[in-house]
Amino acid sequence: MKRMHVAFCALMAALGTVIMAAGGLIPVATYCSPLVASVLLLPVMSEHGERWAWMTWAVTAALSLLLSIDREAAFFYLFVGFYPMLRPRLDAGKTGVLRVLAKLAFFTLSLGTMYALLIWVLQLESLLADFGDFSRWMSAAFFAALVLVMLIYDLALKRVQLYWLRILRPRLTRGR
């Protein structure tokens, strides 16, 4: 049975790495490819548990950092890609407002830490230079928009998980 766990997780990690590498070829996919790659953790969690999903995320993140052309996308996956595994903990036992505040806090801290690391430690000032003369205001607006996108991603993730559990999983496991 352990061989099946390893094979399935390796397949998902490889597919996630391919998505991350393909996202580096398309400039618009800097933020799309990490989010799509992290959706692959849902079947791993559902079928093999949280421990295997964490290992799949770690392998995908390491391979993305090594092989991906787009460093920003690879770091985005490293800092936010584990969100599908964290989401049930953020949803558990909280009211609607507290749930949203917890998710906002997670996204803000993760993205803030990521950009601080990219800009000040790894010296990628080109991220700020993309905004031109209005760099501070545009950076703040971009950051706020990115946090909003992450909240929309949270809603989409819930629907994808339901689709996996109700439609795809029964079709794929029918012959077992």
C-alpha cells in the first residue's frame, strides 16, 4: 500500500512541477500556475492524508525552486502553495467573520514575508521597478489585489474540493 502512496504523490509532485515550469514560460501565469499546482494537493489529502500532502508540497516546492524559470512564481508556491492543507484548520470552529480574518491574516503575512525576502534579501528590486514612478502606491494596490485574489481562490478551492469528492473521485474509484 505504501508504494501506491509514493507513486501517487510522486505523480502529483511531477505534475505540479510541470505546471510550475510551464507557468514560467507564460508571463501572465506567475500567480496562476502556483495556485493551479496547489490544487493538486487536494486529491493527495483526500486519498492519502495530510502527511503525504505536506511531502508532496515540499517536493514540488523544491523542484520548482530548482527548475522553474520564474523565481517569483516558485516563491509564491513555496509561501502560499500549502494553503489547501491549512484551509481546514482555518475553517474549523470559527464564525464567518473570524474565518475570513484568519485567512486575510495568513495571506497578508505569507505574501508580505515572501515579497520582503524577494526584494530585500534576494535583491530583486525589478519587482518594484515594474510599477514605475508610482511604485509605492502601485505596489500597495497590487498587494491588496493579490490578497483579494487569494480570497477568491479560497472560494474556488472549496468548489474544486467538492467537485473532486462528489464527481471525480467516485468515477475514478468505481473499479476498486
